[in-house]
Amino acid sequence: MALRDPLHWVPVKYKLVLVFAGVCLLAFGVGGTLVSRSAKSALEREILARLEFQARAYATALDGELELLTRRTEDFASDGFIRDHAEELGRPAEELGDEERARLESELRAHLVANKLPLVPAFLDLLIVSADGRPRLTASGAPEPAAGVLAALCAGRSGSFTSDLLPPEGAAGFPRLSIATPLTSRQGERHVGHLVALVHPGVWAVKGLRSSETGVEEAAEILHLSDTAGRRLAISPHLTRTGGPAADSELVRSGFGLELSAAEGNAPARPGVPTRKVFGKAYPLATNGWSLWVGLRSEDALAAVAGLQSRFLLVGIVLAAAASLLLLFPMRFLARPIALLSEGARRIRDGDFATRVEIDNSDEFGDLARSFNLMSAAVEERTQRLEASAGDLRSERDRLNAVISSMRDGLVVLDADGQPVVSNRAGRPLLDMLRDERVPALSHNICEHGRAGDEHCRECLFDVGAPPRSCVIDVGGGVYEVHVTRLAPDSSGRSGSVLLARDISDRVAQDERQIHQERLAVLGEVAAVMAHELNNPLAAISMYNQMLRAELGRDSGLRANVEVIQRNVESCKRAIRELLDYATASTPEITGLDVRDTLEDVATFLRPLRERSGVELELDLGREPLLVSGDEVQIRQIFVNLIVNAIQAIEGGGHVVVQARAGGDHVLVEVSDSGCGIDPQARELVFRPFYTTKARGEGTGLGLPTSRRIAEMHGGSLELVASGPGGTRFRVRLRRRVEGAARAAGGSDESGGNDGNDGSDWEERRASSA
């Protein structure tokens, strides 16, 4: 791996100067830093040793002063007057009256104020605590805020002890500490309470530190006293310095120079560890377990070596400047030719191929300049030729783009990863639909790569490794013919593909219409032959049925069966003629009929089919006659088709409900089933001729189209009302027959002017028409 110039971004005319200046700065700067740090380390060790000695001396002095104060407190506790009065005050309330108690307290308080407190300047007040841990009185007579705390500390203690720092009295007060010693009776040495002396920490500290004779005269000295609870008392060094205020002066007694902090975690430094700002050492107090911390600010302690590093650095800068001045002359003749060559190269990069460099030297820089000019001339000539060729290529590209854009067929070019890189205006809609996973892309016909309707088409079209192929797909509601061709491999050996698509939706629709017309034509020819072949056996059945009817009496139970046979023979004849009705217009035989009777006949006729399928048929026909005018056989055919479809739509048993009612000028008949419903995509196609959802051989796709056509011929309609998981419901609408209007027109449709019996011989007329 080649070594890269670390100053590659610096111009050559400055690089040599920077190197010499860097060497000078490195030599004197780093060397001076090492020397100054060595001196600084030695000085820091000396400072820490001095602070350790001073902290030990201060702690010893404070220990001695605290022991003296403790002995004075014990001397006070040995006073017989104090012991007698404390014992008397400890008597029960029923033995000692209020006046006697007040007298004893007054005498004891006066004794403490007159004979004890003035003896020790460090004592602020004296507190008497009873044997049961309750504060009795203070020498000053003022209530002591910390009396409860002190009484609790005295409970259960048998010897003298020193408390931790107590909080200040009020906002302008100062922290205090206390020394407690037990009080015993004069006769029986019985414990009667504690004598607590409240000590002024400033008077104690100043007197003890002044006696150490180790005062540091620097103004930056820092003193901290830390109790066992972690509270810190900062003491100003001005109180301990020679010539400072006296220990019992008003300045010291006012709390000047004392500051209490609740947490030890914000101390300037840990004991014995120098920091960036403060050096410090700590030493414990043997009397009460406190610790004394002595510190010194680093800027004052290290003042002797503070400027040493700066002086070394200044010398390095002066030498670097001198070396730079000495190098100006050779740099002018070395850097200028390089700068001219660099500027020429930049202009060529920006496209100015006519750039030349003028250097008259005969040395290596002159040879390099001449080679540069020859290269620039060659590049300029080659560029002119490339620009001429690029103009021709742009013309060909524009012509090709115009041809692709004007194509009516869609064009999409895929790269080797199957991603579209080029597409024309006609191909973008198809590309957007193919890239949208929510739009189904199905094969229109069965192909060798999958089944018709399979979702494999999208992956197949975008598979650039597949061989060339042609297919027809259904996508986005349209039909597209797509031809896929592979591109030639590129320089890396990978190849893409080209998709050429044409929208053939109109052509497919036209082909389907043509197929439908051809099917109708074939159906007409087949219907004519079938009508001839089937009408002969049906005529024989009808003739023998009529002969049987003539031989039966009116009261015979078989007469109803004969009539059913006759009516269904006529239905078969009419069903055969349905195929012919699509090619020729037929005129229905109009008669008057009651829709309820027709539905009951259909129910009787289809009873074997529904019993075999396990389907229950429920008729809700009401009591009001539902009269319509029309061809009875054709209308019956509507209901037969609907009920048969409903029975076949139910699997494993269910029920079919037929409801008939009058709705204004029409009779409404609804056929509902409890089947699984019709697929949403097939709901718009169920009335299309020859469309069926049944298995091959079970349906012709003519039932519903024929039924709708019959309903429309009778001035009504047939519609799919609802379909879902709960079943399907069809509605038949037939024009209602108005009796009054029929008589006003000159008679009924059945007899053409009868004697007025419009409905009494309905059964007779229906039987005769059958």
C-alpha cells in the first residue's frame, strides 16, 4: 500500500515552510512541555507533603482544644450546686410544686450564667437534660431549637461525647456543636441527667489553629471540618492567620468566615488527590471522629512554573518564523512552476482544452511544461472529434425517442435486475398496474407457465432470465397482449429484457360478441331439430293423458295428477321453444291468472326435487288475490327456474322462502335461500346468456337470462336484490291486473265478454288452457 502525503491538501509553496515550522514547534513545544511537567510534578508532590503536615498539625491542635473544652464541661458537671439542683428538678411533679420548681430553675440558671459561662469563651450556652431525656432549661433562658435533638442524643449515654454540627439559629446564624457529660447525684451517685455545652465552632477553631504555630501565610489556604454525618464547615483562613482577629473577638463570635454545607460530595477535592484547581489533604480528629481538610489553589501553588511552558513555546515560534523567512527564496522558484501546472490542469478539468503553460526553464519543470502542452493539444483535437460524433448520436437518439413516444403499443425495458429503466407513454399505465401488488395480474388463457387465472404472471413478466415468450393477461380491468424479448448481454455479461404490450380489450370483447352470435345461430338450428324430435313424444304423452282424463270421473282422486301431467307437458313444449325465442320474437298467450295458484303448482311440481335435496320450501302468499295478465306457462317457468336455482345453491339442507305481495301497480315475488351466496365478481354476470357457476354438464346458463326476458316481456323485471354468506334473494316484478279496467275495456282477457264471472270459474279456465 502506497504511503499518502499527510499534507496533500496543502499547496506546495506552503508545505516546506510548514514542515520546518512544525519541526521547530515540535522540538521546543514538546520538549518544553516535558520539562515544565516534570518540574510541575515535583512541585505538586512537595505541596501535598506540606499540606499533609499542616493538616496533621491543625488536627492535633483542634483535638487538644476539644479535649480541653470537654474537661471544662466535666468540671462544670462536678459542681455540687448544679448536681443538687438537677436532682431536685428531676423529682416528680406531685412532689415538687410549681413555685419550688420555678425557684430551683431560677437559681440554677443564675448560677450557670454568673459562675460558668464566662469562664469558657467558646461556650455559647449550657443546657440541662433530665435523666428521662427531656430538656430542662438553658442558661440563657431562651428556647434552644436543637434542644430536642440534643436530648435524644443524650438518652442512654453514660460518658462525655461531642455531637455533629448543629444547624444555624435562623437565617443569619452560624452552625454549632455541643459537648455533653452526665450529671450524677452527690450522695448516691445516681444518674440525674446531662449537662450540654453549646460550643461556638469559630472560637474553638481559631483558638486551636492559632496554637498550632504552623499557619500558612498564603491567602489561598482552604480549611474544611467534616463531621460524621457528612456536613462540612468551611473556615476562612483569615481567622487562623497571624495578625487575625482574636478567638473571643466580636468578629469571630458573629460567625464571620464560617459556612455550613450539607453534602460532602461537592468538596473541592478528595483528600490527597490533586485536581485541576485545588490541592488538598485530610487528617482525622481523634476526639470526635471528624476530619480536617486543608487545601491550596493550584494557580497560587504553581505560580513558580506557570510561565515555563509558555516561554519554551515562544522560543519555538520565533525559530519557526526565522526558518520560514530563510525558505522564501527557494520556495519562489520551486512552487511557482508547480502552481502554473496545477492551474492548467484545473482549467482542462473544467473544459478549457485550449490551455497552455508557459515555463521557460530548461530543467525538469520545463520538460514537464512542454509535455503538458502536447497533451493539452491532443485532448483538444480528440474532444472536437467526439463532439462531432456526439451531435450525430444525439440526432439518432432524438429520432429514436420520437418513434418510441409515438408508439401506440406500450414499451418497457428492464435491466438485468428486472427493474424498469425505459418506458414510453403507452407503457406507463400497464407498468404502474404491474408494479402495484394490489392490482391482480391474471393469465387470460392457459399457458405453459401456469394456469389461467394464476397470479404467476407478474413474476413471469419481470423474469429477465426466462426465454422469449408471448402471453395475454388480464390486469386492471383490461386485456393486454405482451411480447417479451431478451436484450443482448452487456459488457458484464448480464442482459435485460424488453416488454412490448398492446391493449386488446376491445378486440377480445368483439371476439366474445362474435362467438356469442355464432352460438345463438347454432342454438337456433339445434332448437329447430330438438323441437321436432321432442314434440312427437310429448304429443303422444299429451294424447294418452287426455284419454285417461276422459275415462276418469270428476270425483276420482287421480284427476288432479292427470291435470298436473298435462300442465307439465305444456311446460316442456314451452321450454323447448325458449331456445327459439332468442332468435325470433314470440308473442305470449295472454290470460288472467293468480300468482298464488301458480306458485302453489310450482311447489307441488318441485316437491320430489326439494325432498331429495333435504330443502324446506316455505310459501308466504297472503290471502289477497294477486292477479296478473300474461302467459301462465312462461310465468310459471320464471318461478321454476328461481326455485330450482335456490334449491341447488343449498348444500346439506336448508330452506327456501317464497314471498308474494302487492306493491302498488305490481305484484312482487321474492325468492330467498339460505345458501352460501354468489361470488361478488359473478353478480354482474348471472344474467348473461350461457354464463353459469355450476359444474360442467349441470347448467346451460339460460335459466336466469330466460326468466328476465320473460319478466320484461310481461312489463316487469327480474333483479338480484342481495347475496352474501347468509343467502341470496331475487325479486320478480309483474304488472298487476286491474279488474275494473278490464271490464271497462269490453270484457276479460280470457273469454272476450263473458257473463261477469271474473274469478268464480278460475280453475276451469286454467284447466282448459292447460
